[in-house]
Amino acid sequence: MLELIAFDADDTLWQTEDLYARTQDRFEQLMAPFGQAQAVAQKLRQTESRNLELYGYGIKAFMLSMLEAALELSDGGIAGRDLQTLINWGREMLTADVRLLQDVESTLAVLSRSHPLMVLTKGDLRDQESKLSRSGLGGYFTHTEIVSHKSRDTYAALLAKYHVAASRFLMVGNSLRSDVLPVVELGGFAVHIPYYLTWEHEQVASNATDTRSYFELENIAGLPALVERLHRL
């Protein structure tokens, strides 16, 4: 029997990647005097990847990377008012409405009656805590863990902390790299619910996964039935 079900937050419980995509489009328009859209987008991706170990994940890290990319693309010539615009966009992202994905709340309501649930997500602590609070979902979760990254060691440490065997653990998320592969390697269960937008860093090659080792759902509404199936294994 499953003893703990964990959920990624961004683009599993609520929409996030759309917000980043819209801001990136605005960034490309703002930087049009300094380069074509493709080159601007590539510079931003490279800057984000380079800063990942320093800044981690989240909106604040994205905002810092936009500022750095803008300065590099313009060779320091970008106007101060445009830098302020980038900061304002970051603030807008931090305070944007939390938009729940379809069937999330009803699914959590069902599962929370029979299982302890956990939010297990990456990103900035304050930002993720704020989104969880504003989402109205906090009451469904017994535990909240916000981590800097998700690796096999991260999951192993958390399972040890909560005294849960990997074979009794289920992770639900939209990223094969972060939410599925490390859990499967530990011997746990994982459910992949793809989101139509996926950050490039979270993508993996199609031949890097074995679809027999995890489950895939089109929508979170199918999760309670899958959990029942797992109990019968």
C-alpha cells in the first residue's frame, strides 16, 4: 500500500510555464534592437543554464538571467528604463494569479481522504510557499518540501526523513528528468502527466526512458483510479 503520494507543483498543480513563455516573448520584443528573436531566445536560455547552479530555479532566477542577458546582448547599452521594465515583469510574475490545472482540486480532495499527500517541488522557497498559499490547496497536503533540485539522492534523503520505503512512494509530475527517472531508479512509483510546454532543461531524449517503468496519464483526474490499481499489485 502506498504510504505517501507527492506532487510537483508548477505545471502539475497550477500553470507556470505559460507565464515564463509570455515573459520571454516580451523579452524578445524588448531586445529586438539588439538581435533577432531566435538569437535573443538562445542567449536567454544559455544564461539561465549557466546560472542554474548559482541561482537555482524560479522566477527570481529567471529575472536575474533576463537582466544579465539584456546587458550582454546590448553590450551594456540597454537603457535603465528597460532594465526597470524587466524588473517589473519579474514582480508581475511573482504576484500573478495562481491558475489551477483542470481537475486538480477534486483529485486532491479524493486522494487526501485516504493517503498523506506532499507538495515536493523545486524553486525559490518564498515564491513556492506564496503560490501554495494563494492556490487554496494547502489544506490537502500533510507535508511540503521545497528543494533546490530533484535527484536520486534528494528523493532518498526525503524518503529516509519520512520513514517511507521507495516501494511505498508515488511521485506525480510533468518532468521526466525531475519527477520520474530519479524515483524509478530508487524503486518507487512515478506518474508522468505531460504539460504542453516544458522547459528545455527538463527535457530528456526519447530513448532515455523505459515507459514500462512508470505510468503516464493525460490528466490528473485519472490518478485515483491508478492509485487503486497500484494497491491491487
